[in-house]
Amino acid sequence: MGVELSRRSFGVVAGLLGLAACGANTGRGGSAEGALRHWYHAYGEDGVQDAVRRYAAAYPGARVEVQWNPGDYDSKVLTALQTSGVPDVFEAQVKVDWVRQRQVVPLDDLLGDTRGDFVRTLLESQTVDGRLYGIPQAIDTQVLYYRKSLLDKAGVTPPRTVDELIDAAKRLNTGAVRGLFAGNDGGVGVLTAPLLWSAGLDFLSQDGKAPGFDDPRAATVFGKLRDLNQALLLGSPTDWSDPGALVDGRVAMQWTGLWNLPKITAALGDDVGVLPFPRLDAAGAESVPVGAYSAMVNARGADVEAAKAYVRWLWVEKAEYQTEFATAFGAHLPARESLAASARPLRDGPGKDIVGFVTRGGRIASPARWSARANTALSDAVARIARQGADPAAELRAALDVARDEIARLDR
Amino acid sequence: MRSRTTRTFWLFVGPFAVGLLLFTYLPIAWSSYLSFFDARNTVTPTEFVGLGNYVDILTDRAFLDSIGTFTVFAAFIVPTTVVLSLVLALLVNRIRVARAFFRSVFFLPFACSYVVASLVWKMSLFSGVDSGVANTVLGWFGADPQAWVGTVDPPLYWVVLVTARLWLQLGFYMILFIAALQRIPTHLYEAAWIDGASPGWQTFRHITLPGLRGALVAVLTLNLINAYQAFDEFYNILGDSRGYPPFARPPLVYLYYTSLGSGGQDLGRGSAGAVVLALVIALVTLLSGRVLRRPT
């Protein structure tokens, strides 16, 4: 009897301990009471992790623990925000659903008189219903890199219209070297937005209340991607976000990020030029997509005010950190106009050109009101049009239906 | 004595039962609950929508497409896997020398991680560069290099997906068949031989195959469920955290992006889809079981 009881109670205690361990597993294990937890995704450039840990250690107001998150960071943040007070501070792009579910807090009061200094379109992209939820950290953009020598050899001038781009890609396509690389999915992922802009269209209408591609020109421009697919490199071991295809000489042109500029110029020297995505015709415009992770504050955090104070210190007050963060490791643009001038890699050459593209034709790559479901519907349509030769008009009609549905849902 | 047996029973079964309850039955129940709510970015939803998510997912072209595609996929991959693994089992079972060696060689791929195999298939064997293994082989015959994973017309990505799956799975089903083959009593073969049955097809058709009936049903059923639950090699070969093309998209991959993807988590619709998929699998399995168990 005695033995049985103690065994039973042992089982109960062990079970409870197990449950308690589950319940307490909020990621706080081992951290000091009152510390702020700050999450970043894993930046590919060397030195970023050390830098952000250094910034956190320098904060006088509280102890800050930085967590570096390799892998599918965005999904991890989404999951954490649903139930947990961790992280207190994190980087992400604002989503309307987070605001509707009060998972993040407004940060308008942090900017003060620096508001005018931040790139306006960036602030707008992090604003929902007139309130700002993220402080932009740095600007990322993507451009068309090309090998000057290969274009010269083929007698091709740098393309300024979509038709010229298709023509250039085809003429540069020599078998061993393909014309253009824009991702192993045939450009569906990264060129959908620039193609819309090239035709003067967008994901959403100006006021964000309707889809922005309800126009026959959308069918025309995605049909061009079908044409372009004949000259694209596919099946590369590295994807569009890596400079490998261009640097290793597998393509004459590659669509990839500004962040690869240092690696590309190191490998190719002067033999590289940059272009924005060309326009379809006179009604469209040259463009580059602009994206920015922003610092956001979790509404469930243990001390929201302390988290906000830290965000203000790091991303509003400490200008020297912001400059270093944006420009010292791989190339990004500072999110504030006053800091752009001090960014050395961007003062001349391709870097300077890219600053010009962003100023003249920078467009928000993922607006807060453009939902994941709408995006899947559109990219499915574009993939079927460009890769499988489906009828553009019919495919886009189906995508429009989903997009309208999703936009209506946001305002219900 | 009796209570001692009971205690022992719970000691051994208890942890497993608790795990099953916590990590299988509870999530299934919770997921079914979520499927009746507007559960975007939350697991504790408040807005009841009735059958709304079910109507949504059953009119969702992408989801229906994926179910359709994978019904066709199952119709192809299940018989292929069964026939090839049965042939392997017969060969390995007959061989007189180094039988254990061949059994291990064919079984080993099953021990390989799907993710690792997918990456090897995508980045090395079927890489689009000229130096990829498949393209090197094509080169010997003077053929042009192919982009494999990136080639949609003709859909060469299926070659990559199907070979990866066969390589990973054949060994496991082969072992199941070998086990069943070894349970067929040898005296049946001797009797047949004495009665004048010719070795080869006649013996196979009238003794081996009936003896394998149980194993066949098991392998077919497992295979069928596996085909609809395809995820690992598809996700790792064709997809990434940013998205997945609209073709060869397994239902689970679509539901993964819907309910857990990085753009926004619609757990209500995702759960409704999971329930629908579970019903489809149950239905197909029941039907196939009924057809297979019919007395000949």
C-alpha cells in the first residue's frame, strides 16, 4: 500500500512537473527578470549579429537579450504573437491582422520631430488606419544587375522597356550563359510586383480599398513574363537572393538584392551595371521594390512602455547605430534621409545609381493590406500564365475575385 | 497480482497514451473546433462562422486542384511502388549469395532523411547546371541539359519528385514483402512442384500472390495514405518559405501555407481543409480496402 501510494504520487508529481515544464516553456528560460527580449531574423551578412548584440548591451535603460532566429523567421513571429509575451521587441513588416487582433502597439509617439526624416513611403507601409506600428530599420531593394562586357559583346544596350529586356535576355542567351536569372520559379516570386508597376498598376488601388490590377494591361504584362521565360536560367543551385548565378558567369543579367552589391562588385569589378525594372510603355514607370523590416513592440509583452523606450533609443535616437546597421555589413539604405549621405558604399558607382532608383521609383513591395491569401492567388495565376501558358485573362479574373474577398474582409 | 499487472500495464502504456492524447487527439479535437471559427492568427478564436470555412475551402480552386492532382499522383505512385518493391523483394529473397548485403543496400535509403535526400536530388542529381549528374548523363548521349525542377513543359519536375520518393520508400515496402514471403510455408511450393506446377509465373500467381494478400493490403493502404500526405520532398524540392508553385502542390503543403505560412495564419480555413483531407483519405482507404478484400 505504502509503496503503491508513493509510486502513484511519484507518477502524479512527475506528470505535473512535465505539464508545468510545458506551461512555462515560453522562451523565457534562463533570462533575467525584467529583461527585454529582442528578436531578429538571421541576416546573411557577417557582423550583423555582433553589432545588434553590441547595441543591446549598450542600452542603459534595461537589460536586453537578443535572439537570433535562423530559418522561417516570419512564421515563428506569427506563432509567437498569438499566445506569448515573448519577444518584447521584434523586426517584421506590419500586417493588418496583427493590428485587428491588438497583437502590436502603435508607435507614433516615438518619432517626435524625426518623423519627417524617415522615408515617407516606408512609414506609410507600416501604417494601418492612420497609426504607425513599426519603426523602419533599413531599406532593402532589388535591381537588375548586368555584365557590361557581355552586353557589349552581344551588341545589346541596357534595356529600358520590358520588350527591350525580353529582347536583350534572348540575345544574351548563348546556351552555356543564359540571358537572365530571376529565381528558380521563373521570376514569379520577385518580378510580379515590378511587372505590375511597369504597366502603371499595383497590388492595390491608391486607397487600398480595391485590387490594383483589374485592368487588361495586367494580362498583357504577365504575358510578357511568359515570353521572358524562354531566356531565363532555371534550376540554379542558388536562388535569386544569392549572387552566385551572376558571379559564377552562368547568366549575363540577374535580378537580385542591393545587399549583394559588395559581393558582386568584389567579383566583377567594373564589369557590372545596374538598372531598375523597366517600364512596359509610356503609361508605366521604372521601379524598384522597397521593403523594410521595422522594429515592432508586442502588445502582450510584460512591460510595453519599457519596450517602446528601448525601440525609441535604438531606432530613433541612436543615429550612428542605424547608419552602421544599414551600411556596414552588405549594402542597405538607411531608412532616414539625413543618414543616406553618410553611407560610403552608396556614394558612387552602382551604389549611387541604386540610391537614385529608390528615390525616383521605389515602390512598397508588400503593402500591409495585401494579404497572404490574395498574394498566393495572384502568384498562382502568374505562375500558370508565365510557366504553363494558361490564359492570362481567365487566370487574373480568378485572382481578382480572391483579392476582392480578402480586401472586403479586412474592413468587416 | 492483478493490481500488479494493471500497474505494469499503465507503466508501459501510460506515457505513450498520455503522449498520444496530448500530441495527437487533443490537436485533432482542437483543430476540428478551430475549423468552425474565424481563427486568423489565433488559436483561441471567438467568432463562430459555422460551416463558412468548409464552404470556403471546398470552393477554393487551389485546394481542389491539389486534391485532384494527388489523386492522380496516388493512382500512379501506389501501383508503381507496390510492383517495384515486390519485384525487389522477390529478387532479394531468391538470391543465394550476399542476401543480407542486398537487403541492407535496398533498405538503407529508407533511413535517409527526406530533407537531405530532397536537397541532394534538387541541388546535385537534378541541378539545372551542366555539371549536374542528370545533365552529365544527358550530355553523354548528346542531349541538351535540362532545368529539371524548373521545367514545366514537359513537367520534368515530376521526374525529380517521383525518383526521390521511390528511392526513399521502396526499401521499406520491400522489407514488408520479404517478411511476408518468408512466412509462406515451403511445403506449399513443394506440393505445387509435385503436382506439376511450373516454377515461375504459375507458382507465383497461385501460391506466392495469395500468400502475400495480407502484406499487399497493408502496403497498398500505407502507400495510399502516404501519397495523400506527401509533404517533405515536395516542399523541399519545389517550395521555400516564400511560396510554392501552383502545380504538384500537395494538399498538405497548401494547408501548411494557409494555416502556418509566413504571410498570415488562417487556422480556421487550414483546419477545415485538414478535416476534409482526413475524410478524403479515410474514404479512399475504405474503398480500396473493400476492393482488395473482396474474395477472389
